[in-house]
Amino acid sequence: MAFQSVTTLEKPVPHLSLADWNARVGRLRTVADARRADAFALRHSARSLRNETRIESEWANYETNEALRDRIDQLNSWRDIISKTFDRIELEIKLLQDEKILTERELDALAGPISVISEVLTMRDSRLGSEMTYDEPDNEVKNELMVLENNQRLLADRCQKAWEKLSRLEDIRYKIGMEIENKVEAVELDFLQLALDRYSSSLSYKPDPLRNPQSSCSYDAWLSHVKHMKQLAEDELADTSSIREALFACREKARNMLHAQEDRAEHTIRKRIFETQRARNELEWQKLKMKDEMDSTVCEIKTLEDALNDKSDSLKLAETRLENRAQRSGMELCMDHAHDLLCQEVEKLREIRRVLKQKIDDARANFNALSDHAQAIDVDLENKQHALMTDIRALDLRTRLRGGEYGIKLKNPNDQMNRNIVLTRMEDEIPLA
């Protein structure tokens, strides 16, 4: 009988025991329970997160809308404030422009008096010789011209300041106008943003919405800028009325100063006419005395020339003796006592001739000086006569000032000229009108 056997082959892998197998099954069950618990917790937290984010986004949108409304109200408030300031600036610009125009007309009216004073100065500059002096009338007329020029400069400075103020006001008006336009534009833009919601069709993601624009500023800087613009406008408006008052006061002051200086100038011209007459009479007397002195000087010069001729013969004699004695021969040509006395005689005679010539030159110089001075007196007399006529014509020329805007109105200007002639005692030379 045959026996059968079976050979068993096991896989060459580790085998688990039954305990390990049960432990593995338990671990899988535990992990499955944990994963189900995590999934439940995740669903619960996701539902809570959805609710919380929805609430937060709605509140954030509400707060943003309220902030936009507050911002619009604030912009409108500042726009109203600045608009009132803008209206004040417009009014002040108009008033200041009107006052500036009046001052410029006043400045143009000074051209007439300046022309008259210039003609008076030109007339007095036609004086001749020594009469071209810086006398009191010349100073007063120049002071009058200086007053006119100072009035011109004063009015021009006031006009310049008014123009500068107008420029600053116009600059502020432009800036405030731009501020108002910017605020209107900002209000319109914020209204558009307030009208948007999450269902609008123009919504999209933006590349970098949280960036700060290059020209952006902080809220405090914006508020400071608005307050600064308001304060800047108030500062410019603060002294505008004083500038307008200064323009009016400047015109009145200029007119009063000119009237006072006109009276002083005419008084000094009349006084100068009298003084010129008195000096002319004095020079005529001096001319007579100078003529007598010149005759005496001519006689003295002739006497000195005769004395010089007499000394010339004596000098020739002494020099001839010296020259003849120089012809001696041998040891006889010695410097004896006679030679010494002849040398002394020549030196004395030469010194005497020199002194006489010097005295003759002095006398001739004195005569020439007297003659020149007499001629100068003649010229000065002519100049003074010419100066008298010049000053009288200058007075007559100044009557145009009285008929102008800045002059004193007279019924008959010839009455004043006649009065000037009487006061200066010129009635014998000039017939009264």
C-alpha cells in the first residue's frame, strides 16, 4: 500500500498574529471615527465662517457708505464756506480796481503841472553866467518839481501796491476757484461710489487697489490745506479796505502839498527879483570905482617901465666894462678888487631889473585883473538884467498852474502879475498890463 504526502509552501512575507490583526482593525475604526469627527467640525466651522464673513462684509459696506455720506457732507460744508469767501474776494477785487483806476487818473493829471514846472526850470536855465545859481527860487521850484515827482512816485507806489494786491487776490481767487471745482468733482465722484453696490455691472478686480496714489495726502494734511486756504484768503482780505483808503488819502495829501509848495515858489521868485535889482545897482556903482582904479594903475605901470629902462643902461655899462677887462693879457688878467665890484654891480643891477620886471608884471596883472573884472561886471550886469526878465516871464508862465486842476483859480491872472511888478518895483521898466 502506498503512502501520499503534501508539501506546503508559505509566502515569504511576515505573517501577523491574530492579536495584531485585531489591533489593526481597531486602529482603522478609530481613525475612521476621527476623520468623520473632523469632517463634521469642518462643516460646522465653515458654516460659522460663512455667516461671520457675510455679516462683516455687510457691516463693512454699511460703514463705508456712511463714511462716504459723511465725507460728502463735509465737502459740501467746506465748499459753502469757501464759496462765501470767493464771493467776498470777487467784491473786493471790483472795489479795488475802481479805486486803482481813480488813482491812475490822478497820476495822469500830474503830467500838466510837471510840464509847466519843467518849462519854468528851462526858462530859468536860460539865465547867463553867474546868474546860473542855486538860489532860493531855483531850490523852491525844484522842490516843487520834487513834490510833483514824489507825488507821482507816491501815487505810482500806491498803484503798484494795489496792483500787487489785485494780483494776489486774483491768485487766491484762482486757487479757491480750483478748490471749489475740486470739491464739486470729489462730491460727484463720491456720489457715484455711493450709488454702486455688489450687483453693479461695472465691478471688476483691480491690479493694486490698496496702493497710495502719487499725489495723495493724509486726511490731516487735507484738512490743514483747506484751513490754510481759508486763512490765506482772510489774510489777503484783511488789509484790502486799508489799501483803498490809503489811495484816497494819498491823492488828497499830494494835492495839498502841491498847493503849499506853489505859494512858496512864487513868493521866492518875487523876492529873487527884488534882490537881483538891488545887486544890479550895487554892480553899477562898483563899475565906476573900478574904472578910476584902472586909470591909476596905467600911470603906475608907465612909471615902472621908465625906471626899468634907466636900470637897463646901467647894466649894459657894467657888463661892457667886465667884458673889456677880460681882454687883458698875461698876469694882468687877475681878479682884482675892481673886478669884484663890477661883478657885484652887475648882480645888483640884474636883481633890480628882476624886481622891477616882477613889479611891472604884477601891475600889469593887476590891471588885467581890473580890466577882466570890469568886463565881468559888465557881463554880470547884462546877465542880471536878463535874469530879471527871465524871472518875470517865469512868473507869467506859472499862471497856467492856477488855471489847472491843482492850481488856485483866479478871475484875472494879470492882476497877480501886476501885483508882482509893483512888489518888486519894476513898474518903471515894465508897463503894467
